[in-house]
Amino acid sequence: MSSYAGGSLIQWTGTHASKGPYMSCKSWLEDVQQVLDYSQFPFLWVIRWNVWNRRNRWVHQNQLIPTKLVSDYAQLIAAESQEAWESPCPLQQPRAAVRWEKPELGSIKVNMDGA
């Protein structure tokens, strides 16, 4: 098992004891959903993006990001996103309804909201 700030993740080898090798990312994700709890998903998605980004930098820019840096960055971003989701959202005051008003005589009113 690997661990991170939000808990632990199972190390996947690309095989499942009862199914054999995964044929698609979708089938792997379906199994992962049944094993991980909700708090572990931010780390999963961030690590997947970091691995994809690392590969693209290697292929397109010939720049190799150290594996440790990929993992550390994923843990940081996952912890920050988890904290943001768990923190209370400040209540916003409801806005007063703005209603259309007829322009004054001799003036032109232009709609600028793109509607």
C-alpha cells in the first residue's frame, strides 16, 4: 500500500485477481471506485494528471520530471483540494434582482450581456 495525507491507496499492477489484465482504463477505474473511499479520489485524479503531464513533457520537450516530484506535487494538490472541499463556504448575500427599465426619452439603451 502507498500512503498519502488523505489515507492509503492500493498499488495496482494492471491485473485483478478475478479478472486478469485490465483491457481499458475504464474497467480499472470501475474497480478502483469500489475499493477507494471518496476522500481518496482527489489524490487519484491528481496523480493521473501528473503522470500524463510527465509523459507529455518527456515526449514533447525531452524534459523528464523526477518521479518523486510528481508524487510530492500530487500529494500537495490533493491535500489542498481536500481541505478546500471540507472547509465551510462563506455565505454570499443574495443579489437584488435587476430588472430592465425603459430608457429615458431621447436615449438609446444597448444590450451588452451577449444575450
